[in-house]
Amino acid sequence: MSHPTKITFFKRFMTDIQNGAKTITIRDFSESHYRVSSIVDVYALEDQSYIGKIKVLAVKPINFDELNEKHALQENMTLCELQSVIRDIYPGIEQLFVIEFELV
């Protein structure tokens, strides 16, 4: 299986990524194949504009009902907001993956 060298985020999250307020992303299995220590190009989902690079620090499986305040803080939102965003993007999916990263 190849390891992705690119990741996309909604534009509304770009400022939080660039200023270090957002340090994780929560994805489904189809986007869980990032390799720890790899450097990944970041693009805006809406228009594919290039944002920068992140270093993947960790990839950990998590169930939706295990999301907590720490994850919300790392996403720079409340737990309610985080749960709502995840449900909007991944309706009905319980098995998710936390990808921890830093801007490089």
C-alpha cells in the first residue's frame, strides 16, 4: 500500500493549521495510511491551493464515542462542535483515526 504524500483540509481550518492551533485531524479508514515522520503537502480541499507542509507525528485508531475534550482542544473547537463536524463529514462511521501533526 502506498503512503499518501498529500492531505487536504477545508479552507475554514487553514488559519488554525498555520498558527498551530489545530494539531490533529480526524479521518476515516480511507485516509488513515499516513506514515509517522513523513512530510506531507497540505492543500485546500475546495480549490486545491497549496498551503504548506506538515510532519505526521502519530496515527491512532479511535471510535467516535471516544472523542473527548483533549481532541476538541487539539482541533481548536468545542467537543460539541467536533462531534458535529465529524458527523457531517463521516455520517454513521464509528471507527476513525486521529492523525497528529505539526507544521514544518
